[in-house]
Amino acid sequence: MSSGAAHAVLAASAARAASAPVRVSGIGFVTPIGRTVEAFDEALFAGRSAVRAQTLEIKGMDPMALAVAACDFDSNGVRSTSRLPLDRGTAMALAAAQDAAGEAKLDLETIDRDRLGIFWGCGLAGAGTFDNTTSALYGEQRRMRPTTVLTVMPNAAVAELALHFGARGSAIAYACACASSAVAIGEAMRAIRGGWIDVAIVGGHDAMLTPGVMASWHAMRVMAPPPADAPSSACRPFSGDRAGFAIGEGAAALVLESEAHAAARGAEAAPFVLAGYATNCDGTHITNPDSAGQVRVMRAALRDAGIEASEVGHINAHGTATSAGDAAEAASIREVFGNTVPVSATKAIHGHVLGGGGAIELVAALRALARETLPPIANLQTPDAAFDLDFVQGEAREAKGIRYALSNSFAFGGTNAVIVAGRASDR
């Protein structure tokens, strides 16, 4: 073989690897709608919201009526390898990752730890610890714990996960606001495709249901007020009367690996793959989304997956139920897909988990593929008349033969991330 032909073969091989699907071998999660697949599915496909009303009272301020989605989770029961105190969010991350690794049947004694990576996203790591610490310091003049920095640092969860799993490959934290966990998952895909690692534990979390953080979000006027007679209806994505989101908490983790690595360890066939990913930045405004940037990133994700827009059978929209956010996303989806692809928006069900939202919503998209059923947009009675899209409204919709689902994550700062998931049997 000539040198030119050899180079051509190598280039073709590299191109195939760079666009190869990445296997999803396991998932785990801690969410306001449950920690088991059975509980998650029951709420997701029934459109049953976990959002509840909470009154926040801070000395010297008027009481604030908030819509929140909290997890039934005992963070004090989670023990870390580092033996340090864990922030609530980090405890959720560790629990979700342990569940994902268990489902994937990862044998840590047999895999190459040098090629095991941790890729994790969150918006505000250590929020609960930081809020409690500053309250104790300034309100009660108590000393700070010497471990405070290690508990609130942005890579706290990544460090704990790496220690727990003995990972010696990449261990990277991503903080891109509401796109954080989607970016973490996508960048792990790229690392596996590029041959830098074989297997990764990925995902994200946020646990911001603390007084200081909730008051800060309330001050931005993007949180929906809970209706007195029906607080679970506070978040209404794409509705003509939408009024903002309900803040949630939680974590979701996935085990990703190359097909070669899965085959070498004798893993069972997985039903799902991640087929495409793209990220970009609007570059226009720190809070107002730009539909042009969203159009570019969705088209780039489709190109990365090697599919056409017509092959997508479901979109789980970012769908925050804010006025500007839903308008920009509806316009961008219409530009890329027309009005023929069914659109869901699950934040009305599990709350807006901010940096962890992309991971939880990807799990929702995977469950839609598994069940061949699309979750409804909870609380959507009358869509905004300006939005010409096929919303999944009222009840779950059967989607027999669905092959691909797309999950959108669009963040403050203009960071956009889109993941395309598919059925393994169709790749």
C-alpha cells in the first residue's frame, strides 16, 4: 500500500471514530419524581408534577412564595471516600453515580483506571454548604469548618467521584449554568470517540434549595409564583400564560463507554447510544437567548449524529416557561424541524434542576425511547398562539418505532448544548 493510500485509510478510520455512537451502559438518578425507574416513569408519563409551594422567610424581608421541586433524599446517609462532609448536591451526585455504575455492572477491579474518566456538571457547587457557612459566620459569629473550601469548590463532586471509583483518567468539572451537565456528557462522548479514555461516569447535579440562592433567583423574576389553589401548575412551558420556572434539585449520572470496551468486558447489550452532540455560544447577551445560536447548535448536533432532522422522533425542549426563553426556543425548533416533530418539556414535572437539568432531561429522553412513548408537557392547557409546534399535550403519546430523540440545554451566558440519543439497534 502506498503512503498516500495508507494515510487515506487512517483518515477514514479516524473520521469513523470521531462520529461513532457512544454506548449508554447504565443510568442512575436522584430526582423530585423518584430515584427508581418505576417511580420516574410513572410521574413522567402521567405528567404528574412534583412542584410544591414553599414560603421563604428571611429576617427583614417580606415572605416570598416560591414554587419548588424537592427530592425525598437523606443526604446525611451518604458517606464519602474522602471522609469529608458532603454538600447535599455532592451527596446526590455520588448516590446517582453509584446507581449508574451498579446498573452498568462495572467491575472496578478489572477495568483500566487510567482510562476511566469523570465528567460532571453543576451550576453552583456547594450551594447549601456555602449558604449555611456564611449564615453561621455573619449571623452567629461562628468559626468556619477547615473543610469548607473542599466542600464548596466547583469540582467537589468530581473529586469525590474520582476517589470513589479510583478514576485516573480525565476528571473535569463543567460550570456552564443550565447547560453544565449536557456539556459534561457531550465532552465525555468526544473523549471516548477520540480514544483518550474507554469509559466515563458522567452527569450533573444542583441542590440550590437554600435561602440565599432561592432569594437570588426570586429577585431575577424568572421563578413562577405558585397558584394558591394548584401550586403544582406553577411551571407551564410554552403556555400563553407561562410565568417562569419552579426551581428543583437532584442529580443524574450515566456510564458511557466505547462499544469495543463494552465487548471486551463482556457487558450485556445496551439499548441506548448517544449518537450526536454539539455545543456553541450565542455570543449576544448574558441572559436573553438567541434563536440563531440555538438553530446552529441543533443543526451541528444532527450533523455529528449523521442524521437528518426528519429522523428525529422527539425533542425534549429546554422549556423553562420563561417569556423570552420559550419564545426563542420555539422559533429555533420551528426553523430546524418545522412543526412535525413532537415536543415535550419536562421541567414542569421535575422542576428546573439548573446545572443538573441536562442530565435528568437526557434520562427522560432515554426513557421515552425505551417506552416508545412521549411524556406530556404538564400544565400546558393553551399553547402560546405564536408557537407553531407539535406539543405533546394533555397525555403521553405513543411513538412506535421512534429511533432518535434530541435533548436541548440552553444556558445563561449563551452556552448551548444539544445531545442526540438513539436506539442501539438502529445504529
